Amino acid sequence: MSPQFPLRWAVHVPTAKCTRSQLQTATQIVQEDELKRINRFVFRRDAESSLIGRLLLRKCLKEVLGLSRSEERRVGKECRSR
């Protein structure tokens, strides 16, 4: 299932203009423990960078491995329990 070509995603956070609505939607996608960690950042830019990183990981799981949202959660739980 892995792609036959190199895959690279990048986001230049300082130029990424996220609206408050987009950020609220994004926070609903990540798991509760991830969101708690993200909310501990002092600076908003750092929190946004972390959130974007988590979203990119989720996109990778979906696009490259073909995992559904429930499968992503299961994999995440298994990785955290190790």
C-alpha cells in the first residue's frame, strides 16, 4: 500500500493563516490526550505548530497506510501503551 514515489508534506507555519474556526475544527480531530499536551504550550504559534504536526501524521496514516479514523485511534492507543 505504500506509494512508489517519495512522499513529502510541508507546512510553513509562520505563513499559515489559520482562522479561529479552522483551529477549532482541527482540535476536534486530534485525540483528547494530544489536545491536552498541545494546550500546555505557552505560545500560540508553538501550539499551532504541534497541532499541524499531529494533523500531518494523521494524513499520512490515512493516505499512505489507508487507515480509517477508528484504526488510527487504535494504533495510537497501542503506541502509547508501550
